[in-house]
Amino acid sequence: MPHDEQPPFARRLLDALPLTVWSVDLDGRITAANSAWSKFATDNGAPGIATETAVLGRSVFESVSDDPSREQIERAMTLLRERRVPVVRWEFPCSSPNEERVFLMQVTAIDDGHEVSGFVFSTVDITPSHRSREALINTGIALAEAISLDRVYEEVAHQLLRAVPSTGFVIALADDDTAEFRITHRQGYDSHTSTQLETRLLRTWLDALATGNVVRQSTNVGLEITAPLITAEGVLGAITLYAEPIESEQALEEAERVLAVIAAQTAVAIERAWLVRRVESKRRLEAIGEVAAGVAHELRNPLFGISSAAQLLQLRSKEDPVVEKNVGRILREVERLNRMVTSLIDFGRPNAVHLVPADPEVVWDDILDGERARLEARQLTIRRVRPEHPVRSLIDLEQLGQVCRNILVNACDAAPEGSELTLVSQLSPAGGWRCRLSNGGPAIPPDVLPHVFEFFYSTKRGGSGIGLALCQRIMDEHGGTISIDSVPEAGTTLTLTLPPTAAT
């Protein structure tokens, strides 16, 4: 429509658009343009075309300074004239002294249903979304290469602060057993402690996880955007971004989309890092087991010889109490070493796991019945809480029984005589089985607690340091976990978890 025929309101509306819009005839001569286009043309290759009025009747190709762009426009006009496509779009960069911007060109036909009489061109500044897209690609590449949690957090911090203008963020993961949130990584928020942040952001994290969507809120510290961390395996936690002021609703929605994608990439990366850590731990234990089994076999024959010689000497030393006492000590130490050798062989040459669907509570029934004498000897009682409904998991009854017996013996040894042990089993949030065995004995020192599952690490007099390492190996082979907590006020609690049958 020629400029002088357009109604004043349409003219004002066209000029009010912040982006360029113009129309051309079949030969590419400009028939209408908003005021922003003339400035755009002047700044980008068409000097001398200073006003919107001056551009009417001029060829659109005068504003194109390079052959590829001219060919792109001609190709778009041909496709639309022949009605092969309804619209043509492409992106193109636009440099200025201050920055590099990216625009989206869109071309449609002026078609009255009988013939095409011209074309409408429009450009949209897509620089923010283009930068966001580049940031998401870079984040995906960076996180795909990260196989440790520290590296994952480092890359997320680097890419996130590039993609969305912000002054800080926190990543909080939900504990599988308690469903409590704990901040595992933070940047910024210097005026808050982790405990304060966990308390203040808990409701937001729960809202994001309940809806599965991004949640935004304005607080006294500014705008916060939260996205859930969810994978195919379940809920991991949430990530909250403390954003700088965002001018428009469109920019805010773009920031939310970027955060949602980065959160999804982060969740997958965290889960992969956990898997890598478990695989590395398993390989390390397997290597230790191979060495341990070899050493155990080499020790068994000399120990048998020492035991035989000591027993023979004991028969001939009845008249010498000192010799008899020392020979007895030798036999006791040989027996202790034999038990350690047996444990080494069990660890290094474990029996294959034969998993069958069963209720883990049946295993506890057998163990508690078999260890009744041990409990009575120390006057210990068991307060047992079963799940409301039976839980079935894929388990090896014998090997899981070995784990339960080991932790029960440890609990009995640590509990004060005449006290009560608590065994609570329930359905875990993931739908599997979880049980906690607690005793009221002295707390494990904080410097010792991280090492309790390490091979050959033991604080128990005469302990081999193999029992809990073997338990951890068995639980790993079941796809479950074993963990321990110890505080002075509550004693020590050891937790076992197994996945539901379907997850295994």
C-alpha cells in the first residue's frame, strides 16, 4: 500500500513497531516501510537513504551490500511467488562498533488468493535468544565432558552466569532417605548462610518440584528464579538463580526457558557423576579384593602350619604353665588371623548374586531369630517397626542376610548393656525398601565417620576392617545403598536401602 494512501492510524501503528517492516512489489521496489527501516537501511549498507519517504520506489537490493544476502532474498521471492512455501525465514548477523547482533528475517507473500502481487519483509532482533541458544549448546557440551561433581558444579556456574544475567545461584539436592534439601553448591548469596537459604527457599523448591515447572518470585533480595532438577530416574533437587533486574516479560520468559534447560542438563550430569563415582568405587574394591584374596591364599598354609605346631607344643607343655599360656596366646592369634583370611577370601572371591523377588523383612526375621542369644547375653531389646505394607525387592537372601547380621553384631557391640536397639523399616520415597538400625551407644568421632566403609579400617578391638566394606559391596550389587550417621545425642544409625523390584 503506498504511503500516501495509508490511514493515519495504520501509519502510526506501523511506525511504532520497534522492528523493521516493509513491503515490495514483484520486482523488489519498496512500496511501504516503517520509519525504523530507513534508519536500518542507512546504518547497514544504503547511505543516502535518510527518510522513509525517500525509500519508496527504490529497490530493496540497494540496501544489500553482499551477494549471498541478495541471493537469499531472490530465492525467497521465487519460492513465495511460486507458492512453494508459505513463509521464508533466515538469520543474519549485523555488526556495529559496539556489539554483534543477530536478526531474524521473515518474508511472506501478498496474495489475494488469485495471484501474488508483492512481498512483506520484517526483521526481529533475536540477539538475546541467540545468545541463550549458544549458551545452552556450550553448557550441554561442557557438562557432557564432566564426570565429577566438582567439575559439574564448576561448569554450571560458568555457563549459567553467562546465559542469564545474575549475581548468584544455589544448587540443592534432596536426600533419598529423608527427602530433606541440602545445598551442595552455591555462588553469591554472601549475606546468607546455607542453613538460612535452605530454610527460606524450601517452599520454593517444593513448589518447583510439585509442578515440574520454573517458579519465579520477587523477594527482599531481588528476583529469584527456581527450576527443578529432575531426571528419568526421579527427583534430584532444585536450582535457584538470583537474577539481575530484567526489563521485559519476554526477556524474563527467555531467562526461565534457559534456566529450565540448564537445570535438565545439570540433573543428568549430576546423575552421571554419581554413576561414575560408583563404578570407580566398585572397580577399586574389585582390585583390592583380587589382591586380598591372593594374599589370603598365601597366608592360609603358613597359618595352618603354625596352628598345627602350636597344638602339638600345647600337648607337651602341660607341666610348664608359662609355655602353656604363651602357646594358648599363639592359638588365639592364629584363630583371629584365620577369621581375617576367611573374610579376605569372601571379599575377594564373592559368590555370584542370585536376585529373586522377596520381602527384605523376611531376612531380618531369620537374622533376629538366629542372634537371639547374642541379644540376651547383653540384655538388649529390639523395638521393631515394620512397613505399613510389604515391600518387595530383588534380593539375594543369603548375602543380604550377611549384611543384616554384620550390622546387627556391630550395633550390639556398640550399644550399652541393657539398652534398646531400634529397627525401623518403611517404604522409601522412591518406592523401595529402607530400614534403619539405631543404637544409643557412643557416637563415632567425626574424623572417623568418613572412613568406616574403607577396607582394613576398623576402630573395634580385634576387628578386621573388612565387614562394612563387604556390606557396601553387597549392597552395591543389589543396586542399593548403605550409609551411617552418628551424633552424640542420638547414637549411631545405619541405613540400608533397596530399589523397588521394577527399578531393578
